[in-house]
Amino acid sequence: LYDTSRPDGVPWPPESDKVLYRPVLSQHFDAVSEANNVTATVIVEASDRIEDNQWVLDLVKHDPDRYIGLVGSLEIGTPDFKKHLTKLSKDARFVGIRMRERPGGDSFFENEAVWSDLQLLSDMNQSLDVLMFQYSLEDVGMVAKRMPKLKILINHVAGADIEGKPADPNWVAAVQKVAKNSNVHCKISGLFQQSHRQPSPKNLSFYKPELDVLWEAFGEDRLIYGSNWPVTMRGGTYGEYLAVVKNFFANKSRTAQEKFFFKNALKFYGLPALKQ
């Protein structure tokens, strides 16, 4: 959620993005939710401005039943990380952070401050989403082994490049290896984005090879639904995206579907049961 009309603008998306560069606020997702029978959601913050974590929490505080959590954005390995995390996590809706950028490049994980902050996340029972574009599945596995109690969620179908053909063997092997860490979960999000096509294919068969790999590796207890809305709109509508994912799970058990679409997320993020 973001507002391009704010006086200081937004760090993302860029003005050049003709699909996403416009205000995207709670009322816009409310409409999407009503149209697609989405009753609750966890927001993932995309701004690198520390103050925007609180801005989003304030933006949706009027509807705590629909907007039940926020995965925030704080830069790991910085002097004020502990201060900001401690303050934000006083709000029960603040459930963790997403690791997005990689300051320092290949030397990122050589910084002891990075490991100190990851340990703090683990100690506070906060979660770590990982945006895969600057990290590898090997990176995730390394963190998972060193921090076995840290809850880790790989975003965007584990960074798969989806081409509508058999999954890349190297990616398959990396997925199978990282999934051996019981503290690592995977989000089925960003399918349209990972197809690298606009508009994106709407047929399940295009995405099924990678989805089969993830299902086999993580099973019904460690896969979590995510839409990547509003980025989804680059490839198609929310409803079209949801239909692809629903089609994949159509032949799975009712129990597996419930876990995937909401119960696993509630458990992973440490959120209370949804109100009926």
C-alpha cells in the first residue's frame, strides 16, 4: 500500500511504471477483497523508508479484521535496527521484516551486525521474509542452519524463472536442499511476475512444473498463499491470478487447501485465529 500523491512521493514504484504508479490504498484493496472473497490479509511493505512502516499500520488501523499483519521493511545490519524493531513490534500486527536489499554485496553475510540482527529477530519470534532477487536459495539455507529457530519465508515461488516447460534442474535441486530445513517455508506468490510476460499466461499448465516441485519439497504445512498484489496487475487481474493457484490446489485435500490459503500463514506469522 502506498500513496504516490504524498508530498515526498514514494521510493517505489517508479513514475515510469504506468501500471503501478498511482495511489494504492486500503480502499483499493478492499474492493479487490470483496470481489475475490478475501477476508483477511498480511501486508508486505515495499518502501525502504523506516517511517513508512508506521504509516501503513496507521493507514489500516480502522479495519483490524481485514488487515491483520504487516511484514515491515528495516535494513538488517544497521545501528538502529534493534531500536526500530523493538518499537514497531509493540504493535501485535507487526510480525516481522522482509529482507530485500543486500548492502555490501557478497560481503553482506560477513557482517556480524547482520547476524546479530537476525538473532534478534529469532529471539523476538519475529519472522523473516526473503525477497529472492538479491539472495540465493543457498543463502537462505545458510541462514536457516545458523538460525534454526528463525522463521524464514521464501517469497515469489523461490525465485523460479517460469517458462512453461520443465523446471530448471539446478533450481529444483536448490529447492529440495533448502526445504530440508524445517524452519524454511515458501510463499506461492508472484507467479505472473516470474513468468516474465505481460500479460501473463492464465493457464495452470504453464506454472505447474514449478508448483509441483514446491509442493513436493515443502508439502501442505510449509506453503503459504500470497498474491503479490498490486504487482499482479502487470500480468492480469487478482481474480485471474487466484484462479491459477486455486486450480493447482483443486485436487488437494480440503485440509491442505485450508492450510495453504490461511492456516499456515496464521501459524507462521504468529497471528490469532480469524474471526468468523
